[in-house]
Amino acid sequence: MKIAGWVHDIRDLGKLVFVTLRDREGIVQVTAKGGVTDEILLERIKKLGKEWVISVSGKADANERAPNGFEIKPDSMEIISESEVPLPIEVTGRIESNPDKRIDWRFLDMRRKESFAVFRMQSEIARAMGEFMAGDGFERIFSSRLTGAATEGGTEYFPILYFNKEAFLAQSPQLSKESVLASGMDKVWEIGMVYRAEPHHTTRHLCEYVSFDCEMVCDNLSDVLDVEEKMLSYIFLKLNERCKSILELYKVDLVFPKEIPRLSFDEVNKILKKEKVATEAHDLTPEGERGICRYCEKKYGSSFVFVTGFPFDKKPFYIMKDGKKGSFAFDLLYKGLEITSGGIREHRYNERVANIKEKGINPEDFDHLRFFKYGMPPHGGLGMGLERLTQTILGLENVREASLTPRDPDRLVP
Ligand code: AMO
């Protein structure tokens, strides 16, 4: 049998040397013994350093005291790659390095099983998203992240120099995913990086994050909520099947509610008032988000809640208004954090232009408007941050822990 991996630990007891080798699956023990193992090989094994990459050939024998119940008795060994000592961070998981330093050394930090598990699970979440979307008849699209317009309005965009013109890094694929519906492709999704110039350091904001987006022809908000509810239920099912050991490691009991409660913004405010949670009349504060999630957990046994019908002045121009002040926008909160925004869009050209003007923006800044002139079906959709979903599922304190290479105002490496 031949195995390869990192030297996790070495215990030299003189006549007996135990080496544990680690790879993505776990740990295997190599046991070298004076009088049994070739003498030159035994000496070479004794000189190994932690975190070197080696391969070992030998016989596998049962040993109930070894991790996984077996050990390798080595016949030969190849040193593939040595490691400098000491490592910049502790990777065996015994000492918790400071979080910033761990991100500085992310690809070594991922040798710790806790950190590796986050990105294994993230990969499974994305896999399940793709499986669900394909099964539900959505086409996958790939839209440009270089744009001439600040998609979400506001100031949180990164201007870049595009040859001799100013352009922006896309804040979301919003305008592309809507415009493509003019083509006849009536259910689309995509996943990719988006950019937000968030100047604040919070535990939930990144300057670059992975946005899952979908958009579909429909005229009823409940159709959009149904898609998201079904997709999340599918993701939870698959994570329970495919990520058991990760959920155990993080002590997470991943239960999907029978139904996600759907509450209007006004109802939420009334509940928060009753529960004596301070919040703003016009928007949900982080305290309000946590408060309504606590309430729904108690009342409906659901860690999720859809909040619908936000005031239009708190939502972007592309959302369809409901009356003068209301809107067909929604957020999905999970364990106290907003993980999704979405809604029914304004597909009528004149009304969309009016919405843009109402937000104090110049309609001429939006090239995509052209596509709304030639028969645009009614539609809705949503956007969800992959890091925030990973963060909340595993109960991570900071969204940076769920980003492979997080970008914030002070970080552009690794
Ligand atoms: P919104 O701006 O609310 O909506 O973003 C949608 C979701 O993306 C995630 N998110 C973030 N994650 C990490 N860092 C950030 N700075 C950050 N900003 C947002 C959150 C959030 O719920 N175009 C709309 C979506 C739509 O209507 O389809 C949009 O981008 O999980």
C-alpha cells in the first residue's frame, strides 16, 4: 500500500517511531520499529520534520490503538517536499492563532480541519445550488463583471479604468440577469464574484463576495419565495447527506423548517414593538433582524423568515412599487442575518424610468433600459451571498471565515 500526505506529528520513542500522515480524508499512522524496519529507513524517518510532504509504501495491519484502526509498517519512503520551521501559524489546531494571521496564511490555515471543513461545505452548497437549479429548469448564464453603471445605486462601487474610460466592477449581475429575460430564456441563474466598496469593518460585509443569483418570468412574489424555499430545503438535504462529519465537527443540527414563515414588514415592526426590540420604522436594523428571527424560532420553529413588502425608499430602483410607498421587495433572514434580497421587478419601461428618477439617478446612466422597450415579461428574482449562507449554517462569527480570500478595506492578500 502506498500513501502520501503531510507529516502531522512524530513521536520518537527510541526503538519505536510513530508518524501520523494527514490528507483531506484524515490521519493515518505509520509505525517504524527497530529490528523490524530497515535501519537506514528508520533513521530517515526519525529525521522527518512536521508538515513535510512524504509518501510511504508498506503493509497495512490492523491496530485498534491507531487512528482509524490500522497502521502502515513502512518498507520505503520518499520525501516529496520539505517544510521550513516553525510554520507561521499552528496548523494542528492545538493553538488558536489570531484570525487575521490565519487569513494571512489561509492556505496553510486550511490544513486545520475546522478551516478545511468550511470550504468543503461551501463547495457542497454551490454544488447543490447548481443541481437544484438545473433540475428546476433554470439556465445557467455568465454575465460580465465589468459595467458602465453602478447596478445597485449608492456609493458602494469600485470605479476602474477601462482603457481610457471609467467603468465599475459589478455590484451584482442584477441588470444583466433581468435583461436576458427579454431573450425568451425565462429562468436563469448564475454564481460569481461581485464587488462592494464597503468602507466599514463588520462581521457580515466583504468587499468581494460570491453572489448566487436567479431571475425568472413571473408576476407573483410567492413564486420567487417558493423557488428559494425549495432550493434551500434541497441544499439542507444534501448537506445532511454529504457533509455529516462537518456538521458534527461544528455541532450543527441542520434542520429545515416545515415552512418558512412569510411576514410583511409592517407585521414584523408590530411584533418587534411588542417584543420590545428597538428598530427603525423604515428599515430593519441588525437588532431587529435578530429579534424577528428569535421570535420565529419560538413561534414557528423556523430559523428562517421571509420579510416582504419593504418601503420602496429602502430598496433599489429596479424593484416594483406597491402603491405609493410600498414595494414587492423581500429579504430572507436566517439565524438573525439577512442572507437574501429579492423581489418582483419593475418591467414596464416608463415606470422603471420613473423609479430611477425617484431615486435621484439619471436614467441615461443605464444602458440596460434599452431592453425594456421591446416586450419585457414581468419577472422577479433574488440574490444570495454564498459566504453569508456558509457563515450562518456553521455558526461562524465573522463572514471572513467563510471567504477563501476575503477582501476588506485593509486586505488585498493572499
Ligand atoms: P443585496 O445588495 O441585498 O441585493 O445583496 C444580496 C445578498 O448578497 C449578500 N451581500 C453581501 N455579502 C457579503 N458582503 C457584502 N458586502 C454583501 N452585500 C450583500 C447578502 C445579501 O442578502 N441585486 C440584489 C439581489 C436581487 O434583488 O436579486 C442585491 O444584490 O447575502
